[in-house]
Amino acid sequence: MRTFVLACLLACLLAAAESQDKYPSQFDNLNLDEILGNNRTLDSYIKCLLGKGGCTPPGKALKDNLPDALATGCADCSDSHRSMVKKVLALMKVKKPAEMKQVMDVYDPNGEYRAKYGEYLERFPDERSS
């Protein structure tokens, strides 16, 4: 379940950062390392996704595009966006597993995407292996 939350967050980042045709290009220059390295900023994005806090423009775009990215398997994502998703998933699975589960519960209440992406998500380490 924790991996699914990460997948959701990553898919959301990918979707938001996706191609000009499908997703807003504002995420192409997003400093992901800065966001992931700052707990307060990362928590702000998570709260935005969960509807528990305000959203910055990038956070709102992420929130708006996450459902589509999950439904399509990030089909419209660029290689750069896929790389961002992997980075987010890897960090969230280890550092924010509870928050990852919360995001999963919101964006995948029936477990459809957890089943669909479970094998992919298991490739990332979790807190038990770190």
C-alpha cells in the first residue's frame, strides 16, 4: 500500500510535468530535489493532494492531473517525468510511508491501481530494507 501512495504521488508529478499537449509544462523546470529535500515543502504538496491544505499552482496542477496519470499509466509522460516519478516513489516509500498510504486511499479507494502497479512499486525499497 505504501508503494501505491508513492506511485500516486509520482504519477501525479509525472502527469503534471508531462508533455505540452497533455499536461502543464510548468513542471518541466521543477526542482524536485529541493522539494524532496525539504520536509515542510514536501508535506505541503502531500496536504494539497489530500485536500488538507492549500495548493501552490504546481501542487494544484499535480492534484488535477494525478487521476489521469494513474488511469493511463502515465502514457503521456515524458522520460523526464517518469524519472521524477521514480525518484518520488523511492523517497516516499522509505521516508513517508504513512503519507503514501493516505494518498493511495484518496486516489485509489478501491485498490484498482494498487493491483495494476503493485509489481512495479515492489521494485522500490521500503523502510524494512533500508
